[in-house]
Amino acid sequence: MMILSGKGHYFRDKGLISILITGIVMVSFFALYMAIGTDPVNSVIKYMIIGTFAFIPLLILFRRIRNIKISGNHLIAMFLFSAVFNLMLVSSGPEMSDDIYRYIWDGKLQNHGISPYKYAPDDPVLKDLHSNELPSLINFPEVKTVYPPISQLIFSTAYFLFGESITGLKLIFILFNLVSVLFFYLILVNLKKHLSLLLLFAWNPLIIMETAINGHLEIVMAFFILTSVYFYLTSKYILSGAGFALAVLTKIVPVIFLPIIFIDLIKRKKKVKVHFFFFGSCMSVIAFFVALHFKTIINMLNTAVNYSSKWYFNNPIFYFIHSIFKNNELSHLISFSVLLLLLMFIYFNSFELNKKLFYSALLFVLFNPTIHPWYLILPVGLSAIYYSKVVLLWSLTIYASYSVMYGYIGRGVWEDSIIQLLIQYIPLLLLILWSKKIHIKKFVAKFTNKVY
């Protein structure tokens, strides 16, 4: 084996040894997750505990190799373990979410020549397509699908290849995840950032478990965003625009980045043809796929608006707004209005492009009335261009939000608790205050040196 060759060279590589030991420890945690069989209620506890404890060795490893040179062997080990983590969990779950059943149902409709935007799953017209699991396992079966055309293309492909197999669809998501790791690496190299940052994405238990266990679509959106960012950084604007379009057609969220790209191209004094390359490519791809569902895609937008104006979960900012105005729809409107104002501030600020993209994604999550754990996949993915200790910590503390599932499965009550909100957000607040204190001390020291 390569690791055992060359006069003990690899035994003296402390970075590689640390990566291997940590990888084995995390494999042990995930193997324990697969070995422990529990009832649905206790599966919530298992999920939260394993996810939390798998994070600890990752953080230790990241600190240990943060200042050493990352070699090719290190990168190979990181990638291989990332693949192992995902593949060993793919046959489990989904434990904490039933979204994947909606994905498979949408794919099934398309394979039977029916637009997924035309009917809600419980529509009597679709009775002949019912199976033992579908659509009975779909949450809110009276609601039409909210997933854009590229998502639907993936669902349709997965159903064509694997039928109603959730494992088959999750394998496709894992493939997107692993290729995302490659583009994450390419972005780090392009920006000359330390390659240890790759661990925060490739080995992040939140991303691994939300993709390989729960099978969430956000990893596909993150993939297209990372490809778009990489091609943008390398001045391949046609490919960047196409990648961006595919991200928007996977989940609508990345549309908030469009003004940032437009302003950045102007600031860089790029020629008009460069704008055309990016936006022409982007709009052409979007127009093509929207045209395929032109007659029924309006139903998707209606569902998205309905979801955005009524649902809420795990967001103390929204709860604060709601406590003042006592009206759900008004509170949603105010929350999104504040988000829009903050985004406008980001758009027209002098921040560098990387910072604008990252903070826009983070603000969208913070002011979205609903914050599910998998919503953090995009901000974590953007740590390739802007590293944030707060987002890294949040991807750990957000496991506390799954305590709501414990009450829901056990008692049929979906309700946030003050305790889980405190466990999740107090550490983030303390980290922010601590970081600000350090910045203030540095500023004072710098100012004092100038004065004296």
C-alpha cells in the first residue's frame, strides 16, 4: 500500500496520520449509527448524538492541520473518507425528514407522462399510481410540488433508474456531493486558501447525514453554485452563467445572488459582451427548462409563495417579530422586508465578491421564518470562498433543532422549545461577541500605537 511505502515516510507524516485516525474515528461513529436499531422516537436521539459526537474529532483535526502544508496524500485521504462516510450511511433512513418521498413521487409522475406541477399527490386523478408507500408517506399531500425543473429532471432520472428506491435517489445526491468536494477544492486552490478548509465541507457531519441519510436536495444546489463560482473565478462566464441557472432551477434561493454578479461585473469594468456571456447563458438555460413546463409551472410558484407566507420553525428572529405583531402573515412580510433591506445593503456595499455571496446566503437563512438544518448546506458550501467560524459552529448546534422531532413522533406535537433554541443560538451569540471583542482589542492596540 502507498501509505506503507518509502522508508517510513508516511509514518512520519503527522498530518496524514491525524487524518487517518480521525477518519477511522468518524467511521466508527457512523458504523455505530448503522448498528443501533431503534424505534422512531429514539432514532431522533441517536441521530442527534451521533451527529454531535462525529463533529468533535473533525474540529480537533481541523485545528491540528490548519497550519501544515496539505499534500496530495492528505487530499486523497480526505476524499476517500468522504466517500466512505456517505456510502456507509446511504442504506439508512430517511430518519428526520420525509421530503425524499415527495421527490420520488414527482419522478414517478413524470415517468408516467404527467407534469408534477399539475396535481397534488392526493388528487383522485392519480389514484392508479398509488403504491404501498406513495403518496401515503408524503407530507402535506394536498399541496402541489415546489421543486423547480432541474430538481424534477433529477427525480425523473432517479425513478427511471431505481423506481421507488430511496437508496437509488440518495446515491445520485451522494455523487453530486462528491463532485462538489472537487469543485470546493478547485476554488480553494484558485483563491490560494488553506486546503484544510476542505474538511469543513467534505467531512461535515451535517452535510453527510442530510445527504446520505435524509436525502436532501440542497447538496445539488450547492454543487451548481460551486461550479458557477469556480467558472466565474476562472473567467469562463458562459459556463458560470449556465451553472448559476441550473442552481436556480434546482432551488430558487440562489436568485438572490444575481444582483451581486451584475454589480461585480460593472465594478470590474468588464466589457458588455462579458455581461452577455454570463446573463445570456443564464437566462437561456432558465428559459429553456421553464418552457418545458410552461403551462403548469405557475403552480410551483404559488406553492412557494404559500410556503413562504405561512410556515415557520426554529427562527428566534421571526419569533421576536411575531411576538410584537401577533400576526403570522404580517410577521412573514416584515421578516422578508428586513431581509430585502439587508440584501440591498450587501449589494451596494464595497465588500469583495466572496464576502457578498457568503453573507447574502447567511442572511437568507437567518431571516427565513423556517430554518431547517439542511438549509445550512449552502452557507457551509460557500465557506470555500469565505470561512466563517459562526457557520461552522451553527452546523453543529443546529442538531438541537431535531429535538422537535422527538415530541412530534412521540406525542404528535410539532413545537419549538426554548431549551433547544438556547442550546442552538446562545453559543453562536457568544462566539460573535468574542470575535467582536478580539477585533475591538486589535483596533484599540493599532490606534494606541499610532498615537504614541
